[in-house]
Amino acid sequence: MNHQKSGSKNTKSNTNTRENDNNTSDTNFIRQAIEEDIASNRFDGRVHTRFPPEPSGYLHIGHAKAICISFGIAEDYDGLYNLRFDDSNPITEESEYVEAIKRDVHWLGFDWEEREFYASDFFETLYEYAVKLIEKEKAYVCDLTPDEMRTYRGTLVTPGKDSPYRNRSVEENLTLFGGMRNGEFPDGSRTLRAKIDMSSPNLNMRDPVMYRILRAHHYRHGDNWCIYPTYDFTHGQSDSIEGVTHSLCDVQFEDHRPLYDWFLESLEIYQPRQIEFARLNLTYTVLGKRKLKVLVEEGHVNGWDDPRLPTLAGMRRRGYTPESIRNFCNRIGVSKADNLIEIGQLEYSIRDDLNRNAPRVMAVLNPVKVIIDNYPEGQVEMLDADNNPEDENAGTRKIPFSKEIYIEREDFMEDPPRKFYRLAPGREVRLKHAYYITCENVVKDENTGEIVEIHCTYDPETRGGWSDDGRRVQGTLHWVSAEHAVNAEVRLYDSLFTEREPENAAEGADWMKFLNPDSLEILNNCKVEPSLLDAPPESRYQFLRMGYFCVDSDTTPEKLVFNRTVPLRDSWAKIQKGQK
RNA sequence: AGGGCGGUGGCCAAGCGGUAAGGCACAGGUCUUUGGAACCUGCAUGCGUAGGUUCGAAUCCUACCCGCCCUGCCA
């Protein structure tokens, strides 16, 4: 069941490496439909898709799914894809968002070349289309107020009734619609409606509004217009104008498809095919621009790029790679069934990528000092450390070792439980890339009882972490030389919500009450190896045994700041849980 | 006088009348200078339910049940 994966694709300006993910489900109902269209020569065998965001917020992982579907399919069938801003509502749209969206789509690894469109650039054509429908007696100017219109529309189970303005003459409608455009009527006083069927069981067909009067400044066209087309009168025609063949969208628009087709057929213009798929839902978070906007605007997070957010900007800052997001989207598949993807699926995708590609480095997040009593005072050795055991070409680097080092506080226990393989009194462990050390005793703070120093001895014969006598140690610890350590701030993230389905768990609609108060933990006294000193923002590392981290944009020459992207899988934590 | 769309293991998802792919998760095990990774093994006599057609049904038919979406001059 392999559809053609063109060997010549992606030869353009994609800077990201596009690995073929062999977990990709290479068949789904959309691809099947497209293959049928190619086989039947509908659209002359062309495949041309589009991604149509409204510039009213930032893109999130749900948009990434839509982008990967639309753009990924176009690439796989040697087709084209457009980026189109669906900007027919001046009230919510801003240039800031179009810039952010373009940045995020590029970052994801897609290049729409010169095919960047704005629905608002089609306003003049759309206006002409509207006139054409009036002339064909398929549209009329309606003076009903919003409340009246709602009443006339009927309900889910009862038919609506015709507007008293439904049978105005073509001439009157033309005059009135021209007047609407020329600003002769106040906002909201009239609309242009499609004349379809007020008794249709599909509410979208009960004479939907095509144009409303709205004196609002459009971020792109200023005050040129005081009437704006609605989504329904804009989307299909934009697809048509752009030559799109397959208009892939959310299942929520299934009910709109008859209207999408009606406008195109009535207008007698080129008619693309709309196909719908289920939107992404993720556990322990909320998706949806409105909700994300609330979190940002009410200050529950620090901006659209807060690393806890499922926005692409936030995920980028968190340390996610574009590849990992694309692979995630491929792995979860496409269908029309409601879905709730476990956040672990996303974590798997980033670990999978970073494990293969992120350089290893040592960093101690919660340090405790270890003094090696028999190590010569003042001596410093530069030890070899491999940069990535998963990558032969990653090379090695030198790391300094000395008499005083830091290790992770939780890597030592005075009274260790079963299966604790780390440092404890009398026990020998390996310091990664360095030596075997044995714990001799500990020094505690007289008042608090907290361990302040651990005294050890090392075996000089185990340089590099090997011993010739075949002696084996159970544990291997990461460490940083105290004298050479660089201080850093490390930000640890937990899920934004405490509920698996915050939107459904609430009795009412108060998903906000499930915000996790501990979603951000800041560690201020972390010690990282000196090679990290000049690491640029967004560079990613594996902190050995601790997880994947990336340099945050808050980093300054005085202070290194890291974000934990995701911890390593931790089977010790599981054992501990089992022991309790 | 409601309409539309869905229901295959814990979470996704193939399947398209020939005897339930794959991924994540989970459970064992091997290996290991990351308790990581990798590797091996296990994990639906079952496809919303009940009937029917058929040599044979997740796939076809009938009825029923459940879930989601739709009553903006948002998209």
C-alpha cells in the first residue's frame, strides 16, 4: 500500500532535514480520496492544498497537524501548497499574528514559496461575486436585526421562515448592496444573505449571511471597506481563486460543505473539493485559540511563547524540534473519529529525536559537594567524554576533573533502600568518564542535619571509568568539577493542567480551575560543565541522566538559563513507586 | 422536522467479504560507563449492541445504543 513518495520532492529551500519516518501511516482516507481523484483525472490530476489560518492568535500543535496533513500530502503527490490568511474579520486580526504564523510555519519546515495569499486581497472579486448572485436572484439585502434573524432562523427541530425582505427586486438589492459598500447605512443595520432554503434541516443553508456592515480598521486594508464577507462566503471562493484542488479542514465544517458547494455552483466557478478530518486533542492541556488567548491575556502564562503552552512558539522555546513535531503528526494518523492523544506520545517524539541528535553534557541540578580526600590538591585533569554515544561522528570533548566536585543530591543516600545503585556510605560508584569513587563519610550541618559534604576516595587505576581487574560497579553518576562549574538557572515544567481532560472534567465550563499551580519550578543553583558557557539560545542538550534541556532566550552573558524540554524515562522512579 | 459525522485493545490507527497491521503505553527479559538508548518477548477468539445474508462478516443488510458537531452579522 505504498503511494508514490516522489524522490524529487523537497529539493527546494527546506533547510531542515526531512527524514522519512517509517512509522508514518502512509494511507488514510484523505490520501485515498486524492488518489481516486488523480486516477479519475478530476482536477487534471493536480494536487494543490492550502493552510488557511486566521491571523488572530498563534499557531499551536493542532495547527501543526493540519499543516502536516495539507502540506505533507501536497509534497507527497508532487503538488503545491498555499499559505492563506483567512482575514475577513477585521476585529480579531493583527499583523503581529501573521508574522508569527509565517515564522512558525517556516520553522516547522514548510516553504510555500511565492504562494502567500490573503483572503482580504480577494475582497473586490468577492464583491463582484456577490453582485453576480444578486443578479441571479440568489442573494438579497436583509434588514432584519440580529435578534430578529435568530428568531426567523428557527431552531434545530423547527424550520425557519422567510425574511420579509427576501423578495426584493434585483435592482433594489443592487442599489442597497452598493449603498452598504458606500457606507450609507449604520453598522449592523443590514446584511447580504444567500437565498437558499429557510426550512433546510442544515441551519447553514437557512439563508446564511454573506456580508455584514462593519466599520472596523482592517490590519491590511485599513478603512477601505465597511462591509466584510463572512467565512462561508470567503473560504470556498478563495480556494477557487487560488486553484486549490483539495480543501482539507476540521470536521466542524462538514455541515458547511453543502454551502461551500452551493456558492461555487451558483457562481459557476471552479470548484475544489472539501474534505474534513478530526482535530487534535491532547491530554493535560487545552488547544483552541480562544482558550490559549485567555491564558496569555490573563497572565496565567508568560506570553504566547511560554514553554508550557502547546503553541509552536512555546514548544520551540521549550526545546521541541520541528522534526519531532512532524513525526508526531505522522504517527498519530488522520481519521474522522474524535481523538484524545496522550501527551506521552509527544514526549516520545521529542525524546526519539533528541536521543539521536542532542549532544550529551553533564549538569548537576541540585548539587551537593563531594571531596575526594586522596586526590592531589590543586590537580586538574582534562578527561575525554564522548558527545553522543548514539552518533559515531559526534566526537569527544575535554572536561575538567578535580578534587572537589558536585553530584546530584538525590544520588546519595545514607540509608539506601533495596535496588538503590547510587552512592551510599562504603559504596563504590563510577563517575561518568572519570573514576570509581568510594564514600567514606559525610559531614552534616550541625543545626539542620543537612548533608553539606560527602567525603570519598578514588581509585587512580580507574581513570576514564574503567578498571582492569574486572571489578564492576552498579551505579554511574554524572558530576561537575566544583572549581570549573558554571552556574545556571534551570526551569522545570510540568503539565499546565492537573486534569487529563480539563475541558470535560469541569461541571460547568470552568476548565481554568484545573490549572496546575506547580507547572513551573525554577532551580537557581545548578552547576553545568564549562563547555556550555557560550551555548546559544535554542541549542539543545541531553543533561546526562537528567533529561533534555535547551538554552532559553532569557540567557544573558551573566546568566545561563535552561529549559527542561522533557525528562529522560526514569525506571528508578517506577521502582521507588512500587516500593512505597 | 431535526440534520451531519463518528464508535477496532489503556491512547491513537490500519483494515474496504477470505479469518484483527503498526505506533505509543504497559509487563517481562538481554545488553549497557546514562536506572537513558538499543534489542527480544508478551499484550483484541475480539471490531458499540442484537439479529440477518454468506462456505466465510470488523467489512454487506436491518434495528437499536452511545459520543461529537450545528440555532454568530466568528472562523
